[in-house]
Amino acid sequence: QNILVTESGELKILDFGVARVTDTELRMSTVGTDAGQVVGTLPYMSPEQIAGTNEGLDRRSDVYALGVVGYELLTGRVPHDLVGKSIAEAARIIQFEASTPLSRLNRRYAGDFTTIIGKCLEKERDRRYANAAAVAQDLGRAMRDEPILAHPPSTIYQMRKFAARNRIAAGSILGLVVVLVLGMISTGAFALAAARQATAAETARERSQRRWRIADRVGRFLSDEVLAQARPDNALNAELSVREALDRAAAKLGAEYTEEPLIEAAIRASIGESYLSLGRYAEARENLDAGRELLELHAKESVDLAQVRFSLAVIDLETGNYDEAKKALESAIPILDTFEEQPLLAIEARAALGGLHYRLKDYEQAKRWSGLAHDMSVGEFGPDHEMTIAACSDLALFHQAAGENDLAAGFYREAMAAQERTLGKDAPLCLLTQMNYGVFLCTIDRMEEGKTILEGLLATSIRVRGLEHPETIRLMSNVGTVFYHLQNLARSRELILQAGQLALETLGPVDPITVLLFVKVANAYYLDGDIDRAEEHFRLAIEGYLHIQGPDSTEALGWQIHLADLLLKAKRYDRVLAISEEVDATLRAQHPISKKLAVNLQRQGSSHGHLGHYDQAEPLLLESYNIFLALRGPDHESTGSAARWVVWLYGKSGDAEARAAFEKKRAGQRP
């Protein structure tokens, strides 16, 4: 009733964008002009209009209404059937439910027209055309068989919207929806790569239809082979895990797409990303590598190949292969910057590089790269976009590590407010930020407050993600550490041992989370007086760090020295010698004249002395003394301590002559 056609065929629009309701069939109209009131004809109202947030209305709200009109002209129906619905129910449908694509109602409109109308009807304003003129220009391109500017919505975006409407625990097969949200690569983007293989004789419309066919094939595979396992009527799979569902889907890929490599590449990458979001790095690498190989053969210069390489760099980062991750990310950023149609990848790469520098304890570089990611994301997507929020959360963590607590607290509050506003309190990213904030409070002497937050988060993470998720395990470990500092050693031990067992069973012995937990478990056993089990877990941690960081691992060396000191206190001298001799070779190669080497020589010499191995102890203790003498001089406390160990040994062995000679020499060295 708001669009009239004159006898000459000219269109007349009445109060476009805020036309009052006259549809008596709906009988649920609201008219008003005050802030917060709903203004418009319900089937044609945009999500932001129906929400009553009038301050955000602009031309993109009118573009939505134009999309509804176009949809109705082509199909004879409006996108959403609101007949008989209450205002509240109508508002929910318009804001959250997707309309049926044009192509499903009439195959004549598959391709460009479906894309154009779909872009007009996007729930998020930023994803629509900027104005009606832009719509007209793309329609003109479609009519002239020229490439349009709009692209089909990606699978990852569609799954995000589905997950926003269906918050489900990730521990069940239904949680696969959420996993795919975090993991899927845009099948529309892979279709673009396929379209580039089309012959020059192909028209733009044919390329567009080809793009949609490939996207449709990928989408049908994921629906039929993965999500179908979550159907309520599929009783056999009621307890199926996410990993099992992905394993079954991946196993069916072998021969089915041998003649369609780009479709297989898209599916491999999607499954690989899904495994990555679950923390299943081996399976993720296997599928992503398979997708990468196919893309290198058939779509070498595509954004899809760049994204797969980026994901493989993330796996290197998460598994502690920092050198490879750094090289891959630094080389990827200039390439990703060339794909202007997908700026998110370039932003994510900068954020990942910030995270890498944080793990390397280079906090200035961490803040720099994360700050670049944050500023780029604000410019591209605005302050409430999930990438902006993630970068804000990273900045909080990095400023905290740099000791800039006021700045850190501000970034934490900003990130948490935005996450709760846009994602909901139970979203994985929100849980991660809250965990970091809880730990932050504990580090600034607000231990009880931090403990309360972390305990609540642990319960939520178990419910939302499942007990075996890496972030649940990490959170359990952190809560256990907090209880240790609160002197509740029994509860601390319980949580840390449980987290350690889960990490070992779920992530494997060389995952960074597992390796760190080996150290915590070892300390828990040591406090209980169980020296043997403490040593066992310290050794597992040392092996893990050597595997992750290589033979020059500083972490492995540090924990070897720590273990040797603990065993020395426990008077396990034979075990001290075994570890100290391993450390000796590393220290002589890395620190030939150093305090660390001198202390390790004392450790070895004193252990030999306690065991009665006097001939072996003497050269070790004398070398330790001479190193301290060279480094600190004759009057330094460390040199004096080393001298006392030599005198102790001669006293224990009864060699009075050697003792007298050493003391005389020492007296001559002092002023």
C-alpha cells in the first residue's frame, strides 16, 4: 500500500522507510515517532527498525525494505510470513531467522539475483548495500552479464548466524554447529577460485552460476555428511562426539571428489578448521595440508590458499613451533594485504603475530602487532566486531604482561563489555577473556575475587565446551593454581591432577598445555612428598619442551636444573648426578663460563662427595671455585661459598694436606 504505480507506469513511494502500517490482515501494527518506538510496516522493516533503536537508522534500512519489495516482486511473497504472529514473535523472526533464498523458490534466479536480493536482506547493516543507487548499479551489471560487486554469503557467516540462534554445548554432536562456526572456510570464496578456472568464453553470469554450484555442493556435503548426524531422529548417533562426526565425514572424502579437486579442497579445509577449533592439531594439519596441496595445483594465487597457509601457521603457533609460525606469518601478511575483498585474514595474521611475540615474551612487539590488528579491525568493521574485541582482549593480556596494569584493566573491561553485548556471556571468546581477567585479578592481589570468577567460568566452560576441550583444561589448571596461592592445597592438587590427566589423554604428551601441566602436577606431587612421581612428571615436561622447542630449549634446561635442586634437597644424590650430567653438556655448549655452569658443578661435586666419590668430586668443586673466582673475584659471597664446598670435601675425605694447600692458595688470592 505504500508503493503506487501510475497509469504511465511510474512508481510513487509514500513515506519510504518509515511508512505507517495499514495492513489490516496482520493486526499488529505499531505507529510512533518517539525514540525507542517501532515505526514502519512490519514485513518491510529492517532488523534495526523492529528493535526500536532509531538512532542507528540510515539508508541501509531503506535498502532492506527495497530488498523485501524485490523479493516479493520475483516470488509473489515476502521473505517472512508474519501473518498471525505477535509483535514480539515477528521481531524475533525478522532479527534472527534467515529467509528462503530466491534460488530455492525459483531456479531462474540462481546466481546474481539471489546474491543481490540476499545482500539487501542481510541482518547486519554493514553487510548490505550502502544505498539504493548501489543496488541499482549491481542490478544493471547483472542484466548486462557483467560481474557484480556482491558475493554470496560465506558458509562461516551463515553458520555464525545459526549458532547465534542456537547456543549449544560443544561436548555433544550438536555442538558441531558451534565448532563449524569457528572453523569453516568460506565456500563462496572457494567457488570464486573455481570460477577463475572457467574458460574465457564463459559469461559473467555463467561464472556466477558455476560459483554457486560449487558452494552448493560444499554446503550439501557438510549438511548431509556432518550436520545430519545431529538430527534428533538419528538415535544411533545420540551420544556421537564432535570428533567422531568429523572423522566419519573426512573418511568419505577419498574417492568421491577425485574429479572435483576444488570442492575437495574446500571440504578438507573446512574440516581442518573445525578440528583446529577443537584443539585436534594432528587431524587439523592432515586435512589442511591435503587442502593446501590441491589448491597449490588448481588455485595457486587464491585467497583460499592464503587462508589455509595461515591456518597451518596457527597450528605451528599452538604446538610451539614458533620459528616456523613466525616465518609463515611474516611472509603471509604482505600477500594477505593484497586480498582487499577479505581484510579479515590480514587482520587475523597480525593478531596471531602479536600472540607469537607474547609467547616469546617480546611484549613490545606483541603490543605493536595486536594494536595494528585492533586499529585495522575498528576501521574495517567497527568497535563491536568480534575481531576488534579479540584484539582488545589481547591488548589487555599483553599490557598485563608488560606490568601496565591500569591499561590492562581498561582493555579487559572494554573487551568484556563488548563481548557480552554482542556475543553473550557464554561465547568461547567471552569465556577466554573472563578467564584472563580472573587470572589478572589474582596477580594484583585480588585473589578471592579472581577465584570466584574462575570457578564460575570453569563450570560454564564444562557445560558449553565440554570437559575435554583445551580451554576447559587450561581453565581447570588456572583455578588449581589460584587455590594453591590461597593455601587450599587439597583442592589445588585435585584440580591440577585432573587437568593433567585430561590433557594427557586428550591433547597428547607434547601439547604445550599438557607440558605445562606436567610441571604443575610434578610440583603437586613434590608438595605431597611423592618424590618419585614428581621426578617422573618433571621429566615428562622436560621431554615435552625438548620436543616443542628443540635441543636448545631454555625451558627444558630450566626445569632440569629445578628438578636437580629438588632432588638434592631430598638427598637423592644418584638422581641428581644423572640430571646434572645431562645439564653439564648443554651448559658447556651454551654458557661455558657462567654462574649456571659453576652452580651445576657444585651440584655434581657435592653429590659425589655425599656418595663418597671423592676423586670425582674434587675436580668438579675446584672448577666451580675457579669460575666464580674469575667471574666475581676472591671476596664475593659466591666465591666464598664455592671455597667452603672444597674445604668441606677435603674434610669429609680426611685429606688434611690438600685442605691446607687449598686454604693457603686461597689466602694468597685475597688482598
